[in-house]
Amino acid sequence: MTKFTGKTAVISGGAEGIGLSIAKALGEQKMNIVLTDIDATNLQKAAAELETSGVPVLAAVLDVADEAQWQSVSEQAIERFGKIHMVVNNAGVGGGSGPIESQEKQAWQWAIDVNLMGVVYGAKVMLPLIKEHNEGGWIVNVASMAGMGGLPYGGAYNATKAAVVALSESWAEELKSKGIRVSVLCPAFVQTRIYDSERNRPAQYKSETATQDGDNNFSKISEQMVKNGIDVSIVGKRVVEALIDGEMYIFTHPNYRPVVQGRYDAIDKAFIKSEKSPLLQHIKNQKLDML
């Protein structure tokens, strides 16, 4: 018997990769799983795999960029399991890559609608249902190590994942008095098919011209790094471990600590510089204006 036993988690992008890994790990904790994905065929295969393992599962096709579809999923989940205790906003796309001047509106909009607004809609729709039973719960948002510091040639992905980190920090403060914990998962390279997210790009986001990577060949490099990443099964187990311990930031790659620390060292040095500016002396010791 664990804190998860008999409770229900809704997981987006759950047909494979990190989403399915989390579903398996939560299923091992005796949770009911509402598994969603835009890919109906792979979704049914994943649901069958969970059912074979004895996990109670409801499969529902979901385009996370469509708020109405989230509402439909919530209704199906309540009808099947009665309550919702957790939402895992996992669905994500690469959003195209390449130099600044080659970035296309369609790729940016796709990344924003899936990586950012998909998270917003997931929380907006599921949170009232988590609140109504007054038992607490969880929101788990899947960002990326890219959300902790941008990588070159991945503007849309970096920006949306950084936004997910900021949203998670905001929601954690907003919801802590309600007993609802917010965590943000920031993995580095994991063996998934994120490099092939083009396979699921809807028609309205397709461009008349292919995204060019220029001389940097970024897409091929990133694909190889993903294929050399950690085994995806580790990620779901790490999420459960972190939720048990009440961690807000969930990291899967401790070897990236110096990279993130370097960023915050640079930020701290920038604050020191600002303290020395004659233009800012009148607010140097001013009381913080915080909510």
C-alpha cells in the first residue's frame, strides 16, 4: 500500500517513450492510468501492454493542443475511475531546428501549442477535478534540461521548455496550500523518438518548405545524442522516486549539474554587477515587492 494506491493519473503522450515509462512506473504503484496520445495505433498497443501487467487503464486519443479534447478525456476518466488525482503533462515535440533565420512560423506555433499550451490545458481542465475531492494530488510537467539553459539551434524547443519550468514554479506556489504538489521533470538525453516528432505533425502546422539546419547539422547530431541517452525505463522509476520524496525539480542526469550551476553563477555575477551600478543604488536595499 502506497500513497498512490487506487488513485488515478492522466498521462499525455503516453503511447511510448517517457510517457509510457511513467505510466508503467505508476502502474507498479497500483494507480489507475488514463493513457492518452495523438497516435491511436501506438496508444492501443501501449494500453494492451499495461493491461497485460494488471494495470487498470483507459486509453483515449488526445491532441493536447485542443482544450475540448482534454475536456472529453476528463469526462471519460471520471466515468471510468470516479476521481482524478494526478495529471502528467508529458506530450511534447521538437518543433523544428536550425539557425535563427531559418525558423518558421508553423514550427514555432506547433511547439507552442503542444509543448506549452498542451501543459496549460492539461492543468486547467484536470485541476478542478483534482481539487474537488479534497484529497490533494499532483501535477507533473515534463520539461527538459533545455528548459534550464538553452541549446543552440533549438529555439522553439528551448523557449517552450523554459516556459514549462516557469509555469511549474508558479503553480507550485499557487497550489501548495491545497495539498497539490507540482513537479517538473527536466531530463537530458533519453532514448525516445523525440527526434522523429515530425511523424505526428498535424497538417495545419506543416510548412511548404523544409526546415534547414545549415552547416551545423543540428538535427542529425541531436538524434544521435538521443539514441545514446539513458534507457527510458529509468525515467518513470525516477519520477516515482522523486514524487515519494516530494521533489519539485526532477533531474535524471546528475552529470549536468555543472552546466546548470554555471548558468546560475553567471546570473549571480550579473546581480553583483548591478549592485555596483550608480544608477541602481536607490533600490539596492529596497524591500522586495512580492505577492
